[in-house]
Amino acid sequence: MNRAGPPPGGELRARLVERTADLQRLKAEYDNYRKRVHRDRLAVREVAVANVLRGLLPVLDAVDGAREQGEVTGGFRAVVEVLETRLAELGLRSFGEPGEPFDPARHEAVGTSCAASADRLVCGAVVRSGYRVGAHLLRPAEVVVGGSAGATAGVHPGGMETTHKVDVAPLGSDHRYRRVHIRGVGWEQLEREEFELRVRRAFPGIDVSDPDQVHWADHPGEWPDWQPGEA
């Protein structure tokens, strides 16, 4: 009985190359699937967390009111500090400070106090703080809009002018965020995970590795050391 011999060396090598390519394609498809599932899970988690935190905003407003009246003291103060720490760990961020550039996407004007000579709008008095979690805006900040001559509008902490699409302030040693100035938006405190997403939302085609577009005051790409549970 005749038996087929092994394929010639050239054919064997061709089969090996073909099978290797099949395995590489399969691995790439699996890696893409895993990344997609991970992104979907994160998106679902963000929406769920945002919905829970949005429901707690009246509690934080009540705390702010009590703080203004000097009533956040003693045991109540300890409760408030624990609450605010836990909410921060879930990614809740407040915003709305006097002097911030007015951004209609993040601020709601409830009054104005602009001089005729003003050439840019800034937030004056903050009537109610705004909140966000990740890329989700939970509530805009309610502010009285004022005017500014704009002479120091684009100045980095330390006096460095902001001349790029994105400027990142010097690295701090005791915080989990870095201050980031996005042209046309203003200053924001961003975590490592938020940084690229937020920048790409403002400038979809940006190359975050290009120093002519993203300027780091120091330590490019680094964030302060932080462990969950720290303030």
C-alpha cells in the first residue's frame, strides 16, 4: 500500500506561515474583542455611577449651605469629610471658581456684571457649584458672569503663558490630579485616566505626544503617586 510522504520543505514552510498568520489574526480579533468589552463595561459603570451621584447633589448642596452658616462642626463635620472623600473616590469633581473663563458648556449664567471695556467673560460669584464625573456633566455651575481684560487669562501657574492647545501645570507631589489648561475651555483638574479622553474631546485630531500641541511644564505623562483610599 502506497503511503503519501511528508510534504516538500517549501510546502511545509508555506503551511506554517499560513497557520501562523491565522493564529495572529485570531489573537488580534480576540484582543480587540477584549478591549471592546472592557470599554463597554467602563461606559456602563460610568453611567451607573453618574446616575447615583446625580441623585446625591441635593445632599451636597445642603452641606454647602450648612458650611456657609458655620454649622459643619463636631461629629457632623466628620460625617461630611467621610462623605466627600468617598464621593471623590468615585470620581465626583466639583467646579466653578471665581475667575474661571466662562464656558457655556459648563457654566450657566444667572446674572451679569460686565464692564463695557471687558473683552472676555469670566465667572464672578459662584451661586451653585457644578459637578462632573469623568466625561459626564452632572450639573453646570451657576455663576454671575463678569468681565476681564484678559491680560492674565492664559497664564500658567508660575507665570508661564499658555500658547499651546494643551498646557499641563507642574507636577504636584500630594495629589492625584494635574491641572490642565485646554485652549478655549480653561483650567481643569484631571486624573491620568481622564486626561487623553478630555483632550481628544476638545481636539479630536490632536497628537498628545507632540510637544508643539501638548506642553508639559515638567515630567511629561506623569501623575503624582496615589493609592485608592487616599484623599
